[in-house]
Amino acid sequence: MKFSYNWLQEFFQKKLPVPKKLAELLTMHSFEVESVKEVRSARGGSDFQLDIAILSNRMPDASSHLGVAREIAALLKSEIRNPCLAGRQAKSETISKSKIKNLKDSLKIEIENAELCPRYTALVIKGIKVGPSPKWLKEKLEVCGLNSINNVVDAGNYVMLEMGQPLHVFDFDKLGGKIIVRPAKKGEKIITLDNKKYELDSEILVISDSEKPVALAGIKGGKGPEVDSRTKNIALEAANFNFSSIRKTSKKLELKTDASLRFSAGLDPNLTEKAIGRLAQVIQDLAGGKIEGVIDAYPKKVVPAKIKLDFEKVRGLLGVDISDKEIKEILKRLELKEVAPPQGGATSKKNGFFEIPTIRRDLQIEEDLIEEVGRIYGYENIKAKHPLGELILPEENELLNFREKIRTYFAANGFSEVYNYSLSDQSELGFLPAGFQNVLLELKNPPKPESRFLRPSLLPRLFANASFNLRNFKNTRLPTRQVQIFEIGNVFHSFDRQEEKLAFVIAGDSADRAFLEIKGLASAFFESLGLTDFWLDTVPFENPPAGGPPAGGRSEVAMLKKIFHPFRAAEIKIGDKTLGVLGEVSSEITNPSAGGGIKTALVAAELDFKNLFDLSKQEREFKSISRYPAVIRDIAVLVPSEVRISQVLDLMEAAGGDFLEDVDLFDVYEGREIPEGKKNLAFRLVFQSYEKTLTDKEVKGFMEKIIREIEKNSEWEIRK
């Protein structure tokens, strides 16, 4: 935000520090001054422009020359005088309503929603003469980055820069005697002062006459009632609008102005009366005219708050021996008056109550006052001390460490980590099955229309990443044949659920090789986490509900599996927990001739990060290792599709006897060469004794017993 050094000087009788020193003072104690630049106008004037970064919490009180002057006065222990107008001392800027007639007969104000417009003050001046602005006014506006329009419009900008309250001037004769502050109606349009046309909706607050919008509230005026060379009578507007409403409208219309910047931070409703009085004075001085009357709609007045301050706490938190008197003096310089405690409040010499001006919306609690004392006192004046106290090691963050462990593992295996935005482009959503479209979480105010959804899966953006990088590699002489990437991040669904996922993708020319690699990588990955009892379930999924996947569970994975090849994908399971899905990506996505757009072979996996983390933390029992060799046998069983794998496992473990050390399922298959309604289950059986070496004859007997038990079920069959 740009400020004029000469203008700031007008608030003080004594000479201010030179611009560079003043910038250093403000940067150290108040606001960062980003640059100081000498400005020479075409009219021969010379000034310095200070570009000051006013943070949003200080915008209500410091987005003006008066606000910055208050800070300078507190730092220099100086008094502020009323601002000057063309070299003359200003009159009081407050309008006395008792001496000016009310405009209720000639101008009516109607506020439909006081939450959106807490205050609206209007003042009418008749008999003005519009013309060019004087040299001094043009130069001040120029230093602050504004162009001169005419003396009336320039006066409004001048007072905004001086006091921080945006103002607007209407041609009174074009208003029709009525001002309505209301939400726009869907389909209404407005042409603003810069001749741009905007289509409005019910979320946009407007100022209208009895028929149509005449201004975008808090942002920009409309073309209809603008002040021009023929204007004789004017209506001045000083209003206060809901900061959230103005911010949303400004973003929606992609229209930022000096007014919207200030209103978006939340201004003080009590500022409107002073600002409109000051504007009336400036206009009368520049354009003549007589004040006809004023009207002020202010249904719910904002009053100053009181905050209790413990002086000992100030010394304790700042670590300085500062007296009560000095604390009070600093706060007084910041216009924070010490007052009597509120009714029922206790009095004590150890603390005081201070009234907070309504313009200082950033001061809410006791610690805010302590911070004010600290920055004016000067943090550079606080002597450095060695910390005292017991140094305690921070608690281990297991989840953070687990993420780093996974990152390290994938990096060691040749993968690159990517960080994608949480917003999904419309083009990427085409990779998702139809059911996912019903659970997308849509933003009310997206940064751009095509990115209005939060991602429901990590995979679509990873597919695009992999394809993009592979194309770039092919355009170089690098020997890279495939791209390996992974991501850890959150996904979102419309049923108020946010989950962390781990996804990894291999892209290359050969889907067969990549599929074997990702399957082997997944196996080694789970074993590195101590999760050796995982298995891949290739049984076809039930059809998920048309409305999309419910919160969690197998149906969500089933929906995601529709991305993959029907016979080269599987659920990854540990016990009864489903961790995710792994497989070769469907040709509908990778084959351009089939309508896809990736143009490369892809294999991928997406896992539930929380389930993975929880399982990795499970306690494991230590079991001694037998000194005698194990004997391994494989067996394949053909069973009806509806048979649970646990049924077969339980039967084998019961029939295998004491020497059956382990039974692992390593394959589930349905498809070609398998009768319809059947599935093939392949198990690996490990026999071992802790007392002797088992003979082939003994193991053969164990296997025959297991086979006999299986064949007792007429629908089960041993495959040979």
C-alpha cells in the first residue's frame, strides 16, 4: 500500500525523520516498509513514496495516512494535529446531526439485511460545480498510485487515503430518491465505472435504486448515477459492509479495488460518520455547494470493549523490568485509555482496564495489549538471556516417522515423490468410474471453474504426472524406459470424510514387466513393515451402489477397481482389513483409440494409509526358530465362488496336525480354464518339527489326511 511522505508530515508540527530512517522505524516496530522511492510529478512537485505492507489484521486502523501517522506518533512520542487541506488547518470532520436536517423526506435508505450492511450513512450536497482538481490534490493521489478524475471524485479518494474509509459519490438527481442495500437478483447486470459488464447473482451485495443496481457494494460504482461535468447535486455514501461478503464477491467477479481491499479486512462502522463529514468539508472547499441533509442507518451500534491488563504479566512475558507508569504511557500513546473497571470488575494496583477503540479490531485479549507494549517498547531493547528451565525431549510423532519411513523405502527403490494440489481438474475426473461423480466434494468458490472439486483419489493426477514425465523422457536421449512415482496425501468425499492415502504408479512401454515389478514391490514393502500375512484377492467385486461408494469399506475399493484391468487387479488384504487395490490400469484410460488420453502402459496401487499405519504398530510375538529344516508343499483347491477362504484355511489347519507350521494363500484365480461359478485357491503349506527332521513319508501322510478332509465336501476338488 502506497503512502506519501509529505502527506504524513502534514500530521506533525515537528520534522519527521528522513524517509529512509522513518521506513526503518516503521519496519522495526509496526509494519514492513518494502520500498522508499522518490517521486517527481509532471507538475514539478517532489515527494517520497513509502510502499508499506499493511497486514489484514491492521487494515481497519492503519490503511490510511491517519492510521500510519498514529503509529509514528506513538513511536516518536509526538502529538498528531488535524490533517491539513491545501495548507489550511482542517475543521472538525464530524457531522452534527442536530444542526443538519434529516433527509428522510428527500432520500430514503433501505437495508434488507443488517448483517451484510451494519451501517449506511448518506449526505446530500446541492449546487456543486464539477471541474478539475487542484495541483496539490493531483500530486497526492499520484504518489499513492491513483489517477485524477475530477474534483468531486478525487475528494472521495483523498478522504479514503487519509482516513481509511472507502466512500462513493452519486449524482443525486439520477438516483430517484431511494437507495436500497440488498443482494442482487439472479440475472441482474451492471456496468461499472470502467465500462465493464458483470452478471450478478444472489450472493452479491449491491446498492440499487428502486429499479436496478447502481453499484457493487464495497467494490465499485456503476455507470448509471456517476458524477460528470453536468452534475449539480450529489449524494455521498459512507457505509460499512460485511467483510466476508465483500471478499467473496471480489473473488467471484475477479475485481479488486482499493475499496474492496479495505472492506475485505473488516472496517469500523463508527468511521462512516467522521469520514462523510470530512468528505463534505473537502468537496465544499473544492466544488462549493451547500449541505442539504444527512441520513444515517445504524441499527446495531458497536461500542468500545474493555480489556483487563495485569502489569506483572506484561513484565513476565516480555522479560523486561518495565514500570506500570511506562506501560500506561505506551498504551496512552496508542490511544488506549485507562478506564474504570466494568460493573462488578475488581480494582487493583496490579492491573488496569483499558478501553479499546472500535477501530482496533485486532485487540481482543490481554496478550494483544502485551504485544502492543512490546513492539512500541522495542524488542531490540529486550536484553538477551539464556533460557532457564528443564529441557525435555519432544514426544515421538509416530505417524510422522511412519511417513518418513515409507518415503525412504520408495526413494530407495527408485521412486520419485510428487506433491499434487488437492483440487481436481475436470479433465482428470474422466478417469474415475461413474459412481465417484456422485460423491465429489465441490467448492463454493473455486480458484477457477474447471478446478471446483476436491480429489476423491490420488490416482488420476498421478496418471497425468506419469504420462507427462514419460513423454518428456522420450523427447530426450536419456535411457529411462519407465517412470516410477508415489504420493502420500488426503482424498475427500461429499459425506464429510477425509482420508490419507498412499498411491504409487509405474509407467512404461511394457505393462507385463511393470505389473510384475509393482506386485513384487508391494510384497517386499509389506514385508519391510512386518506385515507378512497379506494376500491378494482377485475375486470379482459385487456391483457397487449407483449412488457411489459409502463411507469406507469394500464397496469404495470396488468402485476404484473399475479403473483397472478386469483380470489383472486385486484387493490387498491383511486378515479382514482391506488396505487398497493394485493392478494394471484399464486400456480405456491408457489407449487413445479407446477414448483414453494417457498413451502409455500403467500399473498402480492406492492404499489406506491409516489402516497401514495401525497394522504396522501391532505387537508381534517372538517365536523361536526350529533347528530342523522345513518341508514345503503346494496344493490347489477348486471351490465354489461363494466359499470363504477362511473356511478352507481352517479345515487345513485342523487336519494338518501339530507339524503344520504355516498355511499361506498365494493365489486366487477365476477365469479361463476355470469352470463358471468356481475359483481356484492355491496354498503353500509349511511342515516343520522342533525335535527332528521330518521325512517325506511323514509329510506325505500329513498331506493325504488334509486331502481326505477336503474331498469329504463333494463341491470341493483337488487340482492336480
